Amino acid sequence: MLTQDSLRAIARRFAIEGNITDIKPLGSGLINDTLRVCTDGKDDYVLQRINTGIFKDVALLQHNIESVTAHIRAKLEEQGVSEVERRVLRFLPCPETGRSWWEEDGGCWRMSVLIRDSYTHETVDPAHSRIAGLAFGQFQAQLADLPEQLGETIPDFHNMELRARQLHEAVNADAAGRMAIPEIAALVGEMQEWEQEMCKAERMHREGILPKRICHCDTKVNNILFDADGQVLCVIDLDTVMPSFVFSDFGDFLRTAANTLPEDDPAADKVDFRMDIFEAFASGYLESAGGFLTKVERENLPYAACLFPYMQAVRFLTDYINGDTYYKIKYPEHNLVRTRNQWALFKAALSKVPQMKEIVERA
Ligand code: GN1
Ligand code: MG
């Protein structure tokens, strides 16, 4: 990381108000570096170093984010919603370039206003899951009439066929020599048994029976800001907002919220898939998204709940086999521990599909 002085110099490239009093780490993302810029003025700010190894087209990334936030802001204003500034992110321009990002020494930075008195949570109870379901369904509904075209900031991000192919490539290259570990070879084998079934979304899309819509694509629990009363303020972490199947948002929320443990907890034998969380989230989501979902989308929500633990297990294992080149890790086996956890979650979810189907039909 850079020194305070260089960070402050970067922060001052943006149109912030007040004097900077401190800059310190914020949040727990696995991709970008996120900092809180404290000031003596009205607002604090969030400064992020964009991971350009992963988000290769920053202009496209920021175009998406600017279109989405402007569209949501306009809708909220039109609806006369109070405290609009707390319900949608605001990115700051750099006066020198007029752009919403700053490039320096190979780094690419952006800045948004920190939403005061907001909280993120790593876990949720059923009541909050319902609220989150309403929020993500509403987010998709709000973006249904976005006039701009959004590009894919990471092409084929949630395309399971691509993720499966990347696993095969990692296995063949065996860059870190990890295929010699019996557990790894066994996990790869087990994952391949489910590959065809899990790739069914792409097949349905090719058959023309499954649309893409604008989705958030990273609906982890900790990407929602709540206020002190537990009401949803706004959805954050907009890097991956792009056209995708609605399964992305439904499945990725449950992947984090319905797991009895955090995604990197080593006690994989204690991982379970919480049906109370599923039921609450599905009821909220179907209430706000039910109006536009097709029959195929609706019927496949239980599949989505299995697909995301599966996809994440495949992605973590791929990264482990590649020698940990994508996700930030805190210790050498971190990606393997994550894989075991997500694989256990996938199996737990699979065993509950009949119950999930009943819940969706009833809702
Ligand atoms: C990454 O950076 P973060 O933690 O919000 C990843 C998601 C994964 C997640 C796993 C761009 O999100 O897709 O689900 O880690 N984002 C990207 O925790 O790959
Ligand atoms: Mg995040």
C-alpha cells in the first residue's frame, strides 16, 4: 500500500470538500483495495483502488456505474423518496480530467461519498433476508428500463460453462503442482460430475427461453448498506452490474446468507444451508421481482441456489490450482479452505431442492 501522503495526494485529485484528517482501510472485499477518507467537512469518502488486472476496461466499468447510479437517483427523485443521497452511491469527478477515475503510477482510483450511519453485516436473520430479497428484486426492477447499454465488465462473469472450462485449463496446466494432492484431484472429479447439470442456464439461454437482465452479480450480504434500524439503504459494490441471468442475484445472496458459516470457515463439516433464510429471501424477492420474472426463471430459483455455491467452489478451486492468482488470500491454503466450505454448501443446498421447490410454488 502507498504512504498516507501519496494516498492524500490521490484523494485530493477528486472534488472532495473539507480537509483530509485520516485515510484508513475499509471493508473486506477480495478484489479491490478500499479506504475510508476522513475529513473535517460534512462528508467522509470511500477511495478505492480498482483491480485493473481483473477489471481491464475501466472506462467501461465507470460508464456502467455512472449510468446505473444516475438512473436509480432519477427514479428515487421522481418517486419523492426522502434522503436520496443515502439511497444511491455518488461518485466524484476529477476536476482535471472530468472523469470519475484517476490514473497514477499504474494504479486506477475512484472516489464515492461515504453514506453516514450505514452498516454492513456479514450475516443476516430471516427478517433481514426478506428485506434484502425485496431490495435486490427492486434493484433489478429499477434497472429494467435503463436506456444505456451496459457492457460486461468481466466478460462471461457468471457463465458456468466458462468457469468449468477455466477449471479444466487450470487442471491441465497444473501451474502450482497442486494436482498431485489426492484431495484436489478428487474434488475436481466430483465437480465434473455436476458440470452438465450446472451449465443448464447457458443451454436455456441458447434455446431462447432464458433472458439476460441487468443484475448486480455480487449480491453478497455485505454488499447491502443497512441503517441503524435495519432498513435497507442501498446496494453497493457496483463493479459487476451487467447483463446476466436473474439467478446471479438470487443465488449469490443465498450463497453467503444461507450458509451457517462464513465462506472461508474451515469447519466444512458444520456447513449447512439454512432454509429459514431461503424462505424469507425468496418471499421478499418474489414480491418485488415477481412482476417481471418468467415461468422458467421462477421455476429455476432452486437451481440458482445450488448453482452459486457450485460456481464459487469451482472458482476457488481453480484459483488454488493456479497458485492463487485471483483472490486475495491470508494464508497458503485459504482458497482450498474456501473450496471445501463452498462444496459442502453446494451439497447441503442440493439436498434441499425439493423443499425449495415447494416454497417457490407456494409464494
Ligand atoms: C469477489 O470483492 P468481493 O469480495 O466483493 C468476487 C465475487 C465472489 C466473491 C467471493 C469481481 O467479490 O464474484 O463471489 O469475491 N468478485 C469478483 O467472496 O470476482
Ligand atoms: Mg464486496
